[in-house]
Amino acid sequence: MARLYTKNGKPLLVDGDDIYNREGVQVGRRRGDKVYAPNGRYAGTVVGDIVVYRSTDGASSGPSFAPRRRVGSAIAGRVGSALWGDEPFT
């Protein structure tokens, strides 16, 4: 299972196009380098292995979906990033 991190270093689990937080709640779905929240709104952009919210991309939208749950994970976080943008999934 692949991993991504938020700008502040919180771990995210990736299963196909689905993105889950540490508690196992689906927080997004990836479409190319963009991530969309369950309501279809833009949630962030993937830069390397980091998801960061960029207001310049905020006008895009994707399809809404019913979030799923999976088993949570004890993956440790890491140091935050200095990338331009804000913390996603707030």
C-alpha cells in the first residue's frame, strides 16, 4: 500500500485512487495530480509524495462519492513540508 503525507506530515494511505487518513476514513480520491473530497470539491494537489492545498487549483471539482472506511494504521507522521500551499483535509 502506497503512502502520501499532508503538508504538515500527517500520513495518508493510498489504495488505488482512494486516499485514507490514519483512522481509516476515506478523505479523498485522486484524479491525476488532484485530490477531491467526498463532496467532489478540490482537496489538494499531489506534489511528489505530499498533498498540499493550493488556492489556484481550488476552482476545479470532481465527482462526489460515498466515503468508505478501512482498518486504521499506526504509521508515524513526518516533519512538515515548506511547499507552497496549505494543509489539505481541514
